[in-house]
Amino acid sequence: MTSLPLMLFAAGFGTRMKPLTDTLPKPLIEVAGKPLIDHALALGRSAGCAPIVANLHYRADQLQQHLAESDVILLTEWPDILDTGGGLRNARDVLGQDTVVTMNTDAVWSGPNPIDLLRDAWNPDLMDALLIAIPLAQAKGYDGKGDFTMDPDGRLTRGPGLLYGGVQIIKTALLSGIPDRAFSLNVLWDRMGQRNRLYGLRYPGLWCDVGHPAGIGVAEDMLANPHV
């Protein structure tokens, strides 16, 4: 497969990360000496993604300064934040392809590059989206029940058992049919699920949610002890 564009979601308010996000956008919070967005960028670059686009809104000026010398294309959402679905649709022209990778910037990984795994498993004839799915036993800093259930063929339905890890390959064509300006990717996934074209891929390594302050230490421990 040729290189895929990458959309980094970096616009959110980081409400769960307060008080750290009172003065800093969540993607600039450091884990193991490196901002979260740099962890995500390292995965995207290692996988050969191009172009790389990031959406900005909350404390956009700080992210603009941090990424000023990089090759990342920045799209500032103003005056209103567009959420993940609206943000992806807003970036379609810049991304340049109908099939793209999207990545959240509030998780850290220990194991193989999830983008490489998704690219190797991607089948556009069957799939409108392929989501990286984390078994709950491999999810650090998370105490929920998961987002999806997977059938033997890899199709996803809503239910407990597997957590969406924040990385996917997705076709963007169906975004055109959603009337709202700001909306979550959940709206798009539900439409894909109704078409039986929403798939998942189990991640074999460890994953940590760094969406809340306690997740920083958990992520650093995971990176220092990757087999625990």
C-alpha cells in the first residue's frame, strides 16, 4: 500500500486532564520526557504517513509554536471546535485521499506500531473503517468496559470487551452525508456498522490512556517495564 495521510486530533479541551490543561493543551503534556503529540508523530513518521495534518483549537498558539519547524500541516478550528468527525471532514482536502489514518494524541503504546498493523490488515473491499482494538487486560490507566464487541470475522458492534485505541484507517466518503458541522466520529462508525463494514484489529501489545493526570505515571511505568 502506498503511504497514507495521517490526521492527528489535537483540538480538544483536555477537560479530564485538569488542572494540567488549565495552562497547557493536552497534546503538549509530557510522558517520559516527550510531549504526547510527539509520541504520536513518531508512530506516524515511522509508518511513512504523508501528509500529516493536525487540527487545533484549545490553546492553538502553543501547539503552533511547538510544531512550527515540523512538516505537520496545521488546521485551526475557529470560532468553534468541530469534534472528531467534523474535524476530519474539514481536513479532507488537505489530506488529499479518501482513505486516511486518524490518531488520537492522548495515548502511549508499548509494542508494534499500530499503524503498520492496520495497514497490513486493511481490505478496502470489505471495510469502510478498521479500528485498532485493545483487549481490556492490555489497557493501562483504563477501568471501563470497552467500546466494541468483535465477531469471528472482525466486524465490530457496540458492546463491552474491546476498547478503541484511538488509531484507525477510515474512508472519508460517508462524511459528506452528515448534516451537522460539528460531530463525533461515532456518528460515522454507526453508519458503517449498519452497512456491516466496521472492522477491528486486536492490538498485541500494551496501551495506556493518558487522558487524565494519573495516566502519566502509569504510562511511564509501562514504557519502562514493557512486559509487565
